[in-house]
Amino acid sequence: MGSGPSTPSEPSTPAAPGDVPSDTARAEVDVDQVERLSHTQGFDADEYLVTRRDVEFPLTLHSRSKPKVEAATLNHASGEQVSMEVGEQTTRITGTTVWLRVPADASVGRYTLTISGKYESGQPFEVTLKRKVVVLFNAWSEKDGVYVEDEDWRQEYVLNSNGRVFPGNHRGMPWNLALYRPDCLRAVLMLLEEVSRLPFSERRLPVQVGREMSALVNVQDENGVIVGRWDGIYDNGRSPSFWRGSGEILQQFYQSGGRPVSYGQCWVFSGVLLSVLRILGFPSRSITNFSSAHDTNRNRTIDHYYSEDGEKLSYLSSGNDSIWNFHVWNEAWIARPDLPAGFSGWQVLDATPQEESPQGGGYRAGPAPLKAVKEGNSVPYDTNFVIAEVNADIKSFVVEDGVPRLFKVDTSTVGQTISTKAIGSHSREDVTDQKHTHTVLRCLGLAARSISNFNSAHDTHFNRAIDKFFDVRGNEISTGDSIWNFHVWNEAWMARPDLPSGFGGWQALDSTPQEESPQGGGYRLGPCPRQAVKFGQRMNYDVEFVISEVNADVRYYTVNSDESLTLTRVNSTHVGKRMSTKAVGSNARDDVTLEYKFAEGSTSERAALLAETESEKQIGLELLVDDDVIIGQDFFVRAVVTNRTRSQRDFKLFLNGRATLYTGAPGQTVKFTEDEFTLNGGASKQVEMWVEPVDYLRILEGGNFMNFVAMVLVPSEEKLSLVKTTEFRLKTPDIQVGLPAGGLKLHQPATIQVEFKNPLKKRLTGGVFQLHGEGYVQDAVAEIAPVGPRGIVKAELQTIPVKRGSFDLVVRFTSDQLANIMGDEQAKVV
């Protein structure tokens, strides 16, 4: 809130040379009232009056003569001016009140407000409001390009200062956005008014302002807020994992006169950009994408190369493609009048400096429409890069004698569990699939429902089979066919007078762009009679594709040295599982599998598909790592090799573990083992690798990530080889935070109890607990005495609440042996 109920003006009365002004006007605004009308309560920068576009607010003039306001002008430091709408004027004993409206298309930024007019006597006057006026975007105005209808959305995505990011785990961690810390507003205005090169006329456009902010939060082009660093060397700065909010970063940036802050990684860039966007008025949120692709070639694939013993190689032709364990960016709700209809809504914005944008250059990304990302449409800005981040294929090559050979295409790993903070709570909301076509169908009056198919086949050849080809070493050769973990389409109930009798009823319709329809082209599917799918009938539209989705056989071939094919196995039961829709009248799952196909293995099911059967696949490989391992603990990595033939065979297994960054960049080797053994037909062998803290503590990179690779060879005539990989992350203990029994009361001393168990088999020294109250309670620090191996680490932190409200109380522990142990607790000062 402002420091008082009103703010005065600096009077100036123009007069002809030699004239003496007969009256002097003084202007006042009720700051609290303006902030209520503008939804800007809480901005504590006393030098500013903070309002939004398309907001009308009153200003009162005090003078001996009755004034009439003729103009109100917002004057920008660039020399540009914005004329405000002058509304109703009323005069009372207390003064003349005039209502002024900020234009709905005004450029956001900092202005000086000048009011001018004439007194009853005809003498002109001009007065300047002492406070600078800050104009923000307005999510409450239908005329603004950031308008959202839902008030819960506005409260969460514009006004909520308690954020949450999910850097590498589904639990997430609190991120205090510090929206109402005075220096954060000042820092944002510094970015906009002093650092930005965006022309004044484009600052009225949310698309351009959002894009500019994604560049200004990093230092690559405009010497912005945060220096990024990923090599684990954080001299002369803070480790990215140190930060737990935007406030200290933006404050340091502002108070240093715009000197960049060291250091950040993706979740830090996202957290700070989120603060910047919300302060400017954008409805916005932070998004975490697990298994996020970094496609440097913009070809929507990630190329990985391995040596013959399973070691991952850096290969020149692959560029720097990688899979990050997670990546965090932002979305802002923006209208897109610059694009065809349908692309407004959530737009991806990313401040992490990864690649220069093809549209205008610079290390920035977005706004990329979420709809375009989902549908694979290449529209501005940087949509192709985001499409790859969430949906790239991973191509794996084995390098033999310097020549790379494609052996596997993975179409399902990239883009997992895409997450954001839920509205009104700290829980995780999954936004991996935000498109619900059945809503559109119902709006058109069709009876419609959504269908989920697990193990859904994508048959690119329309032959009712998923064909998998392997060379004589067991390496898979890509054909385009694939099996999705799940796929979701729709059904609509309609008559089919264009078909023979019996094919009316539920019809499959699918808007996911997969293959062009053989009937008329275009990425569309259906209406496809469900009855035709079940009985394997060939008819329009796209029935063959849906038959494969729910009932394709999976056929395994070996490509022999003479390029002939040997069918080695047919799996006729893998595709089309647990087909589901919402039950009528409840949220229960209704299984509709038997409405799409006959029972697996039945005569009717086989007759509908006319498939063949063959022998077992020759070799199997599983790679398993213990779950829920806390840093400091031992754990097992297990590889299980199965001989799926009837004859005895010799095998050679390589098992390799390396530390990695969360970006997937490899670090040092954690442990390596190899084994040679013989298995009888049908037998299995489990090979274990025991990993101890001494193996990994000295070499772990930030984030505690490791990658394990298993490769099995059959050193026979044409040796067979299979590869499995898995990403692994060590967990850290959580600090238990205990609040006073009576709660936190304003200005009354409080004791916060904190503790956790030392997970290491070694003594902790130099231990320090830090409490971060983010302006609601005073920060506090407690040093502790050394704690023995597996001992309890605890302390009491003394603080004083200084501001009422709800917030996330965050506690951090660091020591010589263990760093960045975190705990948080929702708290409220009353």
C-alpha cells in the first residue's frame, strides 16, 4: 500500500510575460482507492502511483477558483505522450474531482502525469502529479491483450506472490516471487525503461513486451538480470541452487545499478521471469518439462551416439543435441492478433539462454502459442524449438569403425509430466495434455466423449501391424511405426446414412496430427464407425488407422546379412489396453475395450485382424536402479539378461554409470563393471553393481544426477547387442519445520524449530541454518556444533513477524560436507 491516503502535485500556472498568477491549483489522488480500482494493492514503492490500462480513477484539484480540466497527459521520458480520457467532473467544498481513464492500448511503463485546463476566470493552469504514474497490463479489462475471464486465474496468475517450481522432482519447491517488494518493481522498470531497446510504440503490445522480457532476464544480449552457468564453478557468485526466490536477485540487480547477478540455471531464469511478467500484469505461470529435449539443429530429433561397449560419444554431426532431465520455462496468457485465429491463450516464454532465436536473433524464446506447439505448427515465435523440447524423437546410433548406424528411435521419452503449480494450492498440476476436443464437439451439439487407449499403435504403413526390424546384432532399425504409451481421441454419436446399415452410433474422431488421411488428405481422422473397427471392415474414413491403434500385431524381424528378413516374433496382445472413458454420472473409469475389439486371442479377434504368430525374441535386457535413495546411502544397479532362445549362448555385459548435469551433459564415471557368462536356453542372469558414497560424493555435479547404461553383447557369428539406459537422481533429506503452537503474531518474537537426520556416514562441520521470511518475518541464522555420522541436525531460529499475510517459510542448511538441504512450511502472520 502507499504511505498515505493521497499524494500532492507540483503546481505550475502558465502566465503571459509580466502577469502574476491569481490562483494556484493542487492535485491529489487517493492512492489506496486507485490501487483498489487497479488491483495493484501491495506495491510499496512510495514514489509511484501504480495503475493498469483501461482503469478509471479520480483525481481531486484544490484551488480558490473553480477549475475545469481539459486534458490529462501521461508524459514518457522518451518524449512520447499518452492522452488520458477526461471523464465526469464534480465540484464540492473539498475541491473538484475529475475521473481519468488510462487508454486500454497505452504503452506500459513509467510516466509523469500532467493535468491542464482553465479556471472560471479563463486563466489557464497546468499541474503535475508529484508521484510518477506506473501503467501495467490489465487482465481484468476485455480491451487488453492479456485479459482472462476467470477471477481465480487472475488471483493466482497475476496477483499471487507465492510461486512453486519443480526442478527435477514432482514435489517441487517454493519460489517467492516477491511481487510487492519495492525494489522488484523498480528493477522491472529499470529493465523496461533503461535496459530495453524496445521502441515505445511496441511497449503497448503484450507479445513484444513478453518477448523482450525473455531476453532481458538473461545477460547474453542486453546485459540483463542473471548470468547463467552450468559447469559447476560458481566463484564470485552464488550457486543456482542457493536461490529460493526472485526478491534478492531483482533487489541486487536494482541496487547495483543494473549489474547482472551470478548465477542462474533454468528454474532461476523461470522464477525471475515469472516475477517480471506478473509485476507487468501478465497472467503467467512456471512450467517444468521432464525429459526436455534441446534440439540445436531444429530438426525435431535428438541424436545420441554410443560406442560398441555402451559409452555415450560426442559426435560432430550431432551438434549439441541433448536431453535435459528437466527444463523450466514460463507461459503467459496473451492474445495473438498477429497470427491467424485460434492461437491466443497460453504462450511459451523462455529466458534461459539456449539458442539464438531465428526470428530477429538474440537469446530469447517466444511467445510460442501452446496450441501451435501441440499441433506442430511453425508460427512465430520459436515454436519449432519448443515443439522439439516437448515432443522430439530420440535417435540412437552405434558407431562402428567411425561410421554411425541408426539402431533405435524413441518417440515417447521426451516431454514427460509437464507440470505447473495448481491454482489455489501448492500441489502439482499436470499440463502435459491440455487439449480436449470433445468440448468443441459438445458445443456444436454432438453427443461426445473422450477415449484413452493405452499401448496405442501408430501404424504409418496402414497394414494393421507395427513392424520392428533389427540387424543381426539386435539393434532396432527405425521404420516409423511406434507404440504410444497412451493416446486420447474422441467419439461422437451420429447416424451414418452414407454407409450400409449397422454402422451408425459411436464414431471415432481424432484431432491429434499423426498421419495424413488417405481420404482427401489433411491431418484429420474420422468419423470412423466403431463397429467397423471391431469387425475389421475396410471403409471410409480412416478405419484402417484406428484398427491398428487398438489391435495391431507387433511383428519382430531380423535383417540378415544378405538383407533378407526373418520373422522372429509376433506379439498379438500388446496393443490396445484398458480403453477408457468417463462413466456416465460419475468420475469413475468406464472400460470400453471390448466395444473396440473382441477378447484378445479369441477366434473373432484373430479373424478381424488375420495376423500370424512366430517364435520368441532371442534376448532380453532389463536395467533396474533402487528407488528413493538418499544422498549418502549405498545402492544397487542391476542388469537382468535373459536368453530367449532354446540353445546355450555366451554373453558379455557392460554396466557403466556417470555423473551428469541436469542438462544431460556427462560428467565423470561413477562406476564401471563388466561380466562374461553363459546362459542355457530360457535362463536369466542378474548382474549387480554396488555403488557406495565414496564412488559418487566426490564427483557429483549440481542436482545429484547420474546416468546408467547397460549393453549386452552375444559374441557369435553376427554378434547381437542391446542397450538400455536410465536416468537416476539421489534425493536429499527434508528439513522438518515446526511453527510455534500459538502461530505467528505480528511483532511478537517467535521460535522456529528445525531438524533433519544427517544422511552421511561422516561428521558434519560448519553447519548453518538460514530462515527466509520474504518480508513477512525477519530472516534468521543459526550456526550449529558439529554433528556425528547419522546424527540429528537441529536448531532453534529466533524471528519476529513484521507483516500480516500468508507465505512460504523457507529454511536452508549448508555445511562443509552437505549443502542445499531445504525445508518449507506454509505459514500465516496474524
